[in-house]
Amino acid sequence: MRPVNDLATRIGRTLISTSNHASPTRTWTPSLEQTLHRFGCRDSLSPPLVARVIDSFLSTHHSLALGFFNWASQQPGYSHDSVSYQSILKCLSFSRQFNAIETLLKQVKAQKLSIDPWVYRLIISSLIKGKKTHNAFWVFNEVNLLTAQLGAELCNSLLAALVSDGYFAHSQRVFDEMFQKGVVFNTIGFGLFIWKLCRNGELSKVLNLLDEVKQGSCWEVNGSIIAVLVVHGLCSSSRESEALWVLDELRNRGCKPDFIAYRIVAEAFTMTNSVFERELVLKKKRKLGVAPRSNDYREFIFGLISERRLSEARELGEVIVSGNFPIEDDLLDALIGTVSSIDPCSSIMFFNFMVGKGRSPTLLTLSNLCRNLCKHGKVDELLEVYQVLSSHDYFSDMESYNVMVSFLCKAGRVREAYGVIQEMKKNGLGPNVLFYNSLMEACCREDLVRPAKRLWDEMFASGCPGDLNTYNILIGKLSQIGEVEEGLRLFQHMTEKGVIPDAATYTNLLEGLCQESNFESAYEIFNKSVEQDVVLAKSILSLFIIHLCRNGQFLGASNLLCGLSSDITNSDSHVVMLKCLADAKEIQLAIKHVQRVRETSPSILQAIFNQLVTSLSSTSRPDSIQLLLQAIQEKGLVDCTIYPF
């Protein structure tokens, strides 16, 4: 075991360290195959070794794991077994690489390999969470002999997911399989299944199902919640009379209807103006009904939210709230924050109910609600939330105000956000730079440059100094609209104030200066970045080259690159330069540039050529790159023997 562990450690660390130089990092590239060949580990390959490398080093780097797994499978005399397949499937399940999982499962089936149930649990769970419910059913169907070993929790989760996502026929097969194998049903799995069945199935079948499951000792569900789901399903399908009749049948079967169930049926008769039937239901409620256990519903709805069954959580929450039944604050918070992602109007209803009871949402809930209202374009509702909370004196500190200002700005409601800042000042709270930045960024996004400048003046006048983000917001906008000279003055101002520019500052200025053909100032700004930090200058060099080339400054860009020291320029920036020249059909200039690189930095010339060859498969204009490569080959500037053209 020791030699395997040592070799696995060396391989894993080598793959990670080498892939750190790839773009993007930690991804599999053909060069890693060469690294492994030079490593000389092919003769020592074994499934336990492959599994050890993946489990210990590559479990969070799916590209490397799958690349290594596939490379191993191509080596002479080697074949994967259950151990190595289990490791790669576990890794891909965590990262939700579903296409790769499907391919590997087909290989497992073709090779008739045996995979442990825990691996299938991981895969099915990952597919459910990734909203690939149909694929999860496919895997379940392939391994139905292992149903009992998959565990009751996962089987119920799959059953609920299939019902919720509209695959009721598939859910019926899962239900039958669970029942036959004696898998215990819980309230979420069985509840959602029978809830759906009541909407379009025969009531006699529903009751038979209840009897069979209870008699089969597969029953770990809350009877009162099942009663609510049954009558709600029936009433949703305009089957009020059946819902009235089934109340007694449910009670006789141990599913005692509570006040919520009776109210559902009574309200259904109210909608149809059936006064006699409604009174009959209310009479039954007074005689036979029991108070709902709020903790039971709390646990059930939290379970639905945890399973991401938000539509069902919303429906049941609406039933509870509309009937003014007890509901805890944490559950209301959860409903407001999560349901807003699928139904903002319903979440506003929960919000109004909560505030109407004299309670307030947490800041996290408010943030989630506002984010989803912005996402769905519900700006009026966002304003309503602010006005309601403001009227209840909710906003009392910087943190709560900041949530509201940031989302009003995100929604483009600059005037209202500015009004909040004025309200803060009246309440003795001085807005800090984060507030001004949010508002200034919103102004710039809405092309309100003059108000943004006034905010700048107001901010400094109130004794609030700008930070790096403040300067970048205005410099970026000024550079974008052709007022780069004013951007330069801000650049000078920030350096005088001791605010250190970053890559965004320089990039915005360089782009604006190039667009205005002020190349002399652009070179000066770039030189300042070099003086400030060589690493910073290196990070913005390629973008500067692109801006120069887009404005026809090919020779200037070439002179810049060839005049920089090796600690700033690299093969990447030269490749960018050559691609720009090739796209512009400036092949002769490109050749001259290559010749200059050969004179000044010959050590990187081969790397430049290799990167150009690699880019052929990904560029949108391979023909221009092909012409350049052929010209380089004809001039004999690099070793092209391994790349025939």
C-alpha cells in the first residue's frame, strides 16, 4: 500500500502544479499527457492507484480527474474496474458533470461491473439537486434491484421530485418499486405523490393506496398533513363533494383532519356558493376537528424547501396564511426568501402577512426578497416593500439601509435611492462610501453622468472620502463617453489622495485614450502602471495591445512589446499581438514582429508558435492564423517539423 500511496501523491501533486499554468487553471490539457509520459508511471498503473489519485488530490478538480481517468484507460495493458469507476463517478457527482456521468455509467453497464449502492446514491442525489429528475429516474430504473439499499430518504426524495417536476408516470413506477421492496414512505415522498394523485385520480384508488401502505408497515407519515393534502388536491380539481365525503374516511384511517383541512373544504364550497354544504363542513369542524400542530407543518414545509419543492411549499404556506393559522417567524422568513425566486407576488403576500402581524423579516430575508424582485423586474413591488418597512420603522441602522439602497440602485430607481440617503441624514445616520458608490454606479449605468458628478461633490463636501471603487466608477464612465481628459484628472486626484489605482483603473483609461487617439497619454499611463507594479502592468498588457491594434497602432504596439523587459512581457501578449495582425491581414508586419522577437527574446519564440497552433481549434478566424503560421514556416523562424502545414 505504501508504494501506491507514494506514487499517487507524486502523480496528484504533479498534475495540480502543472495544471496551474494552464488557462483556465486546473483543467486537463494535452500537455498533461506528455507530463505523465515523462513521469514514467504507465507500468505502475492500477485501478487502486487511479482511485487514490482521484480521491486524494483531484476530487474537487473534475476536469483533471476525468482527464487522468481517460488517459489511464488508453494505456497498454490497463483497464478500469469498479474501484476506479467509483472514484471518478463520486468526483463527477460532486461537480454535477452529468454528461460525463451518463457516459461512464454506460461503460459500467457494458462491462457488467458492479458498483456499490453508495455511488448510485450520490449520482441520483446529484441529479435531483441539478434538476435532472428524468436522468435520476433512469439511473434508479437501471439499479432497481438495489432499491432497498439506496435508502428510504433518497427514494422519497426522488418520488417527490418526479411528482413535482411533472413525471407522474415515472413516480408511479418508483412508488410501486418502493412498496414492493418495503421501503418506508415519509410525509414528503408519500404526501406529494398522493397530493398529485388526488388532483386527477379516482378517490377509491387514493383510499386503497392509503390502506395498502399502512398495512404494509411502510408508513412514517403525518396523518393530519396527509388529510390536508388529500382534500386540497380534490378541491383544486373542483371535487368539493368528494372532499367533504372523504373527511370521515380519512379520520377512520388514522389521518385525522385538523382545522386547516376543514377550512380548505369550507372555502371551496364558499367559492361555489354552496351555503348548506359549507355549514355542514363547519359543523363537522366544530365537532370533530383538531387544532393544527404548527410544528408539524413547520417541519414539513422546511423539508419541502430543503428539497427545493418550492411550488408545493408555496401552496401549503398560502393555505396556512390565508386561514390565519399560527406560523413561526423563521418559517415565514424561509417562505419569503425562497418563494420569491419562483413567484414574487406570492412572496409579497407572505411578507405583508408577516408585517401585518407586527413582525419583521430578517435582513437576510429582505436581501433575498429584494434580489429576486429585481431579477423578475418587479420594481413597483420593491418600492412597496421599502415603503411598508419604512412606515413600520424597520430601518434604524446602516446595515438595513444599505440593503434597501443597494437594491433600489440595482433596479435603476436612482431618485428613490437618493431619497433613502436623505432620510438617513435626517435620522442622524451619515451614509458612508458604500452608499455613495451604489448610487453613483446606478447613475452611470442609467447614463445620468451629471447627477453622478454632483454626488461626487456632495460626498466629498460631507466629509466622506472616495475609495478605489468610487474613482473606478467615474473614470470608467467618463472614458466610455469620450470624456477621458476628465478621467485623467480624476486619476491624478486619486494618486494625490493616496488611493492606489488597480487594473480596472488603468484598463478603463487606456481604452478611453485609445478610442480618442490620445496614444501619447496612453503610453504614459501604461508606464505609470509599470512604475507602480510590474505584475499589475503584466496583467493589463494584452488588453492594451488589443486597444492599440483596434485603433491601427500596430507598429506602436510592436515597439512597446519588444521594448519591455522579460518580467513584463510574455508569450501570451505576443500571441495577442500576432492574432490582431493576422486578423487585419498584416502578415508582413507580423513577420517583422516575429523577427524582432527572435532578436530580443528568442527563448519564447517557440512557445509563441506553439500557442498559435493550439489556437487554431478555438479561434473564429482560423484561416488568418493559418496564413501567418505558413509565412513563419517559410521564413524558417521557428522549428515547425512537428507541425506540418
